[in-house]
Amino acid sequence: MAEASAKKKIFDFALLRRVFQIAAPYKKKIYLSIFLAILLAIFSPIRPYLIQLTVNKYIKNGLLQMIVDITIIQMVLLLIETGIRFYFSFITAWLGQSVVKDLRVKVYDKILGLNLSQFDKTPIGTLTTRTINDIESINDIFSDGLIPIIGDLLSILSILIVMFWVDWKLALISLSPFPFIIVATYFFKESVNKSFIMVRNAVAALNAFVQEHLTGMAIVQAFAAEEREFTKFKKINREHRNANIKAIFAYSVFFPVVEIILAVSTGLLVWWAATQAMNLSADQALALTGKMISFILYLNLLFRPLRVIADKFNVLQMGMVASERVFKVLDNQDYIKTQGNYAPAQTKGKVDFDKVWFSYVDDKYVLKNIDFNIQPGETVALVGHTGSGKTSIISLLNRLYSIQKGEIKIDDVNINDYSVEALRSKIGIVLQDVFLFSGSVMDNITLRNKDIPYQKVEEAARLIGVHDFIMQLPGGYDYNVMERGSTLSMGQRQLISFIRALLYEPSILVLDEATSSIDTESEQLIQHAIDTLITGRTAIVIAHRLSTIRKADKIIVLDKGEIKEMGTHDELLNLGGFYAKLHSLQFEKQKAAPVQIR
Ligand SMILES: Nc1ncnc2c1ncn2[C@@H]1O[C@H](COP(=O)(O)OP(=O)(O)OP(=O)(O)O)[C@@H](O)[C@H]1O
């Protein structure tokens, strides 16, 4: 199946045209490379022809000076041809790299703007492959694929024309083994192509396996699963080797076969010339010798591109398959649409959820008829069992996902009418599982926004009482956070993300409280930071701490995507309903110890 579609791809001219459209800014370079290919094709048969002339005319007549002159011309021609060949290779590689650079920016830009739901559907590894490996294959279309193929075909054509023009009989005889090479090339191409697809799949499997297992190493080791996982790895690795060996096998058979065919061609040529020479005069025999020598050179020139053309077709084919995949990402219409351009300098922070219905997939609603309002400066706690829809509510507010029914308003304006950037800059988010990028603490706080001065970061950190904690880290704000912040504890990571949220002075703060138990000192630090953060702002907190819930102006109790109850802690306890039960189940224990239970 994959093979059939790959075969089709090579002749998919619409796709090819689109690939070349990416190179439109470098049109001049493309024309230049094609021009150079034509020049090379013209140059190829000249030197053998000159040798023939030398033998026929000058050696026969003993014109030594002319022989020296021709040799010099040959050397000059060789130098020019080498120069052109160098420039041709350089320019096609340059083209490929320039296209890669442009395309990668385009694809990454597109990925940045995709709706979050796309990332739920597409494995991250796939998107990584699109931005890295597939685009690299498109590079090959230029550097090793189409343009070099055109160059090779033109060379082959021009050599064939000259051969037939010089002596069509000799050409026919020496080219009689030609069909064999076409058959051999076909089989070689098919076999290598199959192996390449296998190699690619094996590489993808290896990448995915290693990436996933390095990330989850703690689980692998904790559950003593090293042995099993290692066996699995060895299996994938073996498949990778086998696929490569198959490809190498095809090469090892093909190249000697081409050599044999070339030898047979040369043999036939010499045999024919020898049998003819017997009946010729000395002059005619010398002329025939000249032709024979030039034909031996023509044959060598002809076989040189033939050896690699099958490979180049494979490269082109792979490039086309890859480009189709990349275009699929570029054509994805599920990007964040900014209908609105409302961008107020300040917002008060009033939030309204008006009969909101939301589903991640089709019509499996995870939020049903959610209806509540928050006045500016109020703190609202969202509570409910796991999976009840708390995270979904906060994801909707800054349009990470789009709702199906109802309306969400901030300051009485529908969130869709805001420009996405303005909307998101008004909402500060602190998630429970804080994602840190590899880089310094400073970079992680500012997200590399150079407009935020050091002073301001320190001020914010002091305000929420985190400055001293950061200064304790080796290097302070320059402390290098390893990948995903693995060298910091959950609590420490959350403290960093508090500063991140505060810097943008949001009018609304969304907070997913950490559930893991942390030591009392950090607990106090975090509690103080949260209190400072929410003062004077609207806050929506997915609350796991009884203390936070108690302080909330309003508690929204969720169950299976619906609001069960709403009110203050005391009101809800007095009600003796869902919250009261939840409270006795989950939060009562916290009275004794600050342990958070989900
Ligand atoms: N990206 C997603 N794609 C599809 N379904 C999802 C996605 N995220 C969450 N869900 C589903 O939506 C429902 C609500 O999930 P949500 O994460 O909002 O619950 P929650 O109350 O925050 O849970 P928890 O307390 O465990 O974080 C769950 O049934 C969950 O399986």
C-alpha cells in the first residue's frame, strides 16, 4: 500500500510544483542550476571526441605540436568541467538547505498556532519527525533528487546522440547489453526502496522507544523492568540492522553487475572493431582505433550516471512522500482563529460562564450547562472528583479549546471577541505540573522575553517571597534548569511559575494547586505566594487545600461535568449535600495534617 502510493508520488506533478513553489524565492538559483546541468551535458562528450580526432588526424599525420595543443585544450576543458561540476553541486545543496530553513520555520510557526486539540490527536513524535526528518528529505529533492536527475538524464542523452552520430553501428553494438542494465536498475531501485522504507520505520521505532524510555526511566527502574525493556530494545535494534543489511546487499549486488555489463559492452566493442580492422587499410584501421578509444570513454561516461540514477530516483520518491506529509501539517485548518481584535489595556476581571457546553471529541460532553459568574477580585474554588471537569473549565477561559455551546465572557465581552494575545496576557496561569524548559531560571520566568528587565523579575520574586529561595540555588537566577526542570522539586517548580504568572500582572489568575505533599517550609512559602498572587485579582483555583477552599468567596462543586452546588464553605456544609460528603471524604483529613488527597 505504502509502496503503491510512494510510486504514485514520483509522478505527482501538482505536489512537485508545490515543492518548487517553496523554492520560489530562489528561482534564479534553480534556473542557474538547470543551465549548469545543460552545460555539463554538452561538455561530457567533447573530451572523448577530441581524443578520437587526435588519433584520427594528428597521430596519423604525425603532427606532434597539434597533439600537444589538443592535450592542453583537454586539460583546460577538464578544469572548466570540474569548476562547473563543483558549482552545480554547491548550488543544488545550497538550494536544498535554503528550502529546509524556510520550510522548517513555516512548519514550526504553523505548529505553534495549532489548536491544542491537535496535540491530543497527533503524537508528539510525529510532529517532531515532520519538523526534522521529513523536511530533511525535502532537502534531498534539490541536492540529490530532481535537479541532479535532470542533469544525469541530459548527460546520458547527449552522450547517446554523439555516439550514434559518430558511428551508429558501433553505438548499437556497444549498447546492446543496455536492456540488462535497465532491468538491473529497476530491480535494484525497487529492492533498495523497500529496504529504505524499512530502515526509516526502524529508525522511527528506535527514536520513539529511546525517547519514551529515557523520559520514563524512573518507572522502568522502579519497577525493575530493565531486563524486559532491554530485550524489546534489542529486538527493535535487530530489525534496524536487518533492514540496513538488506539495502547494503542490494548495493553489493548492483554495482558489480553494472561493472560486468560495462565490461561486456567494452568487450563487444573491441571484438567488433578487431574483426572489422582485419579487412581495412592501415589508415582506416587507425580511424577505427580512434573511434574505439572514444567509445570506450563514452561508455564509461554513460555508465557513471547510470550507476547512481536509481539511487537518485529513490531519494526523489522519499522526498515526495515526505513533502506530502509536511504539506498536510501546513494545510491543517485547525489553528487558533482570532475572530476578534478587542485588546483593552486593562481588564477588571469579571468572568461569566453562560450555559457552557464543551466536549473534546464529538459530542461526548465533559462540561454540561456550566453557568456561573465571578466578580472582579473574587476567589473561586473549583472542587470535585478526579475527571469531573475542573481542568477543562480553566482550559476554556484562555481559549486553549473552543466551546460548542454557550458563551464565556470577560468584563462582559465574549472571549472570542478578544485578540488571543490580549486575552491570554490578561490571564495568568499556574499549573500543577509546571513545565520548565532547559535553560536558566531567568529564561523560564521571562520565557526569553528580553523586554522584561532583571529588576522587575527580582521585584516580583521578592513580592511573593521567592527571591531568597532562588538565591539559594547555585548561580541564583542563572541556575541552569535541566530538561523539564528535573533537578527541581514540584514545589520549587511551582514557585518559579508563580513569578512567571505575576510578571504579566494579569487581572485573572488561574491556579491548579499542587496535590503532592510538600514540607511545611515550602508549604508556607507557597501559601504566602498564593495569597499575594490572588490579592486584588480574580482567581480561579482548582483547590486541593482545605485552607484555600475556606478562604474562597465561592466554591463551585463539580461532578461529571455538571455544577452540583455553589456557595461558601459554610453555606455548603450547612446544605449537607455533595460538598459536605466530599469534604468529609477528602478534606477532613487535612485538618490533622497538610496532606492533599485527590
Ligand atoms: N485532551 C483531552 N481529550 C479528551 N478528553 C479529555 C482530555 N482532557 C480531559 N479529558 C476528559 O475530560 C473529562 C474531564 O477532565 P478534566 O481534566 O477536566 O478533569 P479534572 O476535574 O480536572 O480532573 P483531575 O482532578 O484529575 O485533574 C475527563 O473525563 C477526561 O477524561
